[in-house]
Amino acid sequence: MSAPDEFLERIAAVLASAGVSAGTRICCALSGGVDSVVLFEVLRRLQPRVGYGLSAAHVHHGLSPNADAWAAACTGRGARAGVPVQVFRVEIERNHPDGIEAAARAARHAALDTVACDWLAFGHHQDDQAETLLFRLLRGGGVRGAAAMRVLSPPVRGRPGRLRPLLALRRAEIEDWARRQGLDWVEDESNAALHHTRNALRHRLLPVAETLFPAAVPTLARAAAHFAEADDLLGELAALDARACGGLPLSRQAFLALGGGRQANLLRWLLQRAGAQAPSSRRLAEALRQLGALPAARALDVSLGAWALRAYRDRVWLEPSAEPVVEALVWDDEPALPWAGGYVRFEAACGEGLSAARLAAAKLRALAPRTSGMSLRLSPQRPRRELRKLCQEAGIPAWLRARLPVLWVDGEPAWVGGIGIEAAFAAAPGEPGVLPRWSVGEPGAGGEEPAAWPAA
């Protein structure tokens, strides 16, 4: 019996630590270069032992005259191995503010995020980790940036998790194994172009560092691991602070009682959980300054890029800057309907909510936006009042009112999210009822969600 391949066993251990087992779906990000080819081959060889599903994906950037040949090499490799390979052709933003490298990376990850899998596996190695750490430090990155890449990054909000089984290996080890196995791969000519920042770090800065510190690469990788530990601790602190601020939305008073560093850390953590990019330190500091200077009675809406920091009365929250699309939806007794980036769920109740009999007798029931001048009577003992005034009393700022879900029953408003139920449609004591609830996130998903107005 031949001795086990130590190289393969090291990768198998990483897969085991990620909980990869029979039924797990892994997609290998296959560029055609030596790192991804080795990863593909290792995953192919380990598949029968572990039993996971294996596929591959290649992103065709169109930046090189050899791009078609690289795509063909990847699909050919997959065909010979009996592994399906999906090719994505992407358009690169030539005027990206962070350069063509960042634009290609953004387009690549956006494409790969659409793959139906549990884990996206990348061929990043220890030398890549050292380059990433230097790159982010020289750009003024914080603790999270200095943590660089992680071996395991769990799935976030529907996006596949990231798996980097080769991250503890040096580039030379990977190339040596590839040669011993007789593998062939493609060479990207842009890897030698020194006008690309990452290439300059690889070919100029790191070799100098290694002449002064022979263990520079593993030492830098170890430093990234220390930063990752610190980032995890900051995440735990942010979770504690979020609970101390009452969950989401945050209590404005409690949030402002935190120190400035903890405020910024909490907002960065919430954006990270939402899958959003952290704003610059300058922009975040300005948003926090405005929040602290503004009287509590005044509403705040400060852009942080694709997301915004918003506050009203004693509530503080984050949400996407772009207004969500709200369209009329007929309700045919579905348990939930999508609305404004979240869901309206309809729960069975008794003696509360909407009268189930009244709803069953209706000819048309639909979720739709409010109409101008509409009014509601929340109790038989109270007069009908304009929705605008009810929103003011409920603490719903003006910019959120256009997205409030309204359940229209035969042309009459029966319920408004965040406001309540029209008395004429209310279930009587002991009567079967239907209780609508508007929430952010997937239907039935509970827990804290760093996003829009958490209306009742």
C-alpha cells in the first residue's frame, strides 16, 4: 500500500474543519493558473473519500488576448475529470476608482456569488496572504483589513461561504506538488506587469523583505492570524453593544453613551453582517458627529455610500441608501409576501389581527403602497385620523412612509405596517383572525437584522 500523500492530507484536514461531508456542494474557482489547478486536482481526488458534490467556475474577464484559451483549458480540464465547469463572461469597469485590479476582483466575486453551492473554494496560499496583508496595511486598512484572508468565511445572507484550503501552504510547495503530479496550467502574462500594485509587492517589496527577514512570508501570515483574532473579539464586543442598545433598531440614547470607537465598531460590524462594504473612517466619523450633534427630535439621514445611517427620535439603524421597489401584490392566502426588502407574514391568531371571516368574504386583497390623504381608525372609540399624523405619533420618519405596506381589502385600507389595523376589519374577541407582520429578512428568519425599519 502506498504511503498517504501528505499534501492531500493537509487539504483533507481543512475540509474536515469546515464540516465538509457527503452532500456538501463545493465549487472550485478555476482560473487555470497553477494554484487553482492544484486545488481542483486535490478536490477531485478527495471527492470519492468525502462524498461532496464538486463543480468549478471560471470567470472570463476579457482583459487578455489569451482569455478564450484559458476558458477553454478550464472547461477541457473539467470535461476530462467529469466535473461541470461554468464559465462567466463579465464586463470590467474600466474607470473603477480603485483601478482595474479592483474592478476585475469585484466583477469576479459578483459572478461567483451566483453559483449554487455551499462553499466557493479558492487557491489562495500563504504568499498571497502576505501580499494581501501588506497591500491593506499600506492602504491604511484597519484590524479587519489586516486580518486579510481567512481559511473559512461562513456564508453571509445567501452568499456561499469562502474556503481556502491552500492558505497555509507556500507557493513553492504548491508548484512542486503540481510538477510531481505532472499537471499542466496556464500562465497569466499580467502577473509580471509591475504597474499592478499586487505584482509590485510580490516581485519587488517581498523579495527585499525576505533578504532582511528570511521568514517574512510565514511571519506576515501569522500576523494576519493575530489580526483575525482581534477582529473576532471586536465582533464579540459589537454584538454585546448591540444587545446593550436594545437590538435593532438601536436605542439612540444608549448608542450615544458608547465611546466613539465602540460606536464606529458597532456600525462597521452591522454593515459587515449585511454584506455591505465598510465606509471610509472619515465618512463614518462625520456621520457619527452629525448624529451626536443633532437634537433627538430631528431625523437624520447620512449616506455611508451604498448604505445610510438613519435616526429618528430614539432609534438608530442602517439600511441601503437606494429606495426599495414597492409594487402592488395580490394576496391569495400565501403565508408571506415580499415587501420593500423584507416580508409581510400572515399569522393565524385568535381574537386579534384582522377578521378571518371578513378577509375570506373579500373579492380582492392586495398589498400596495399608501395613497395620498388616506386615513385609518385604529379603535371604534377613536376618530379616523390621517396616516401622516399616525406616522408622526408612531415615530416613523417621512422618508420611510412611502414604503409602508398597506393591506387593501376591496379597496379599503385594512392594515398598515408599523401603524396597526383598521377597526372595521379587526377580529372580535375569540374570533379567528389573521395577524400581519412586516419584518426585514427571510420569512420566518428571526434574529437581529441590520437593515430597514422593523415595523410591527
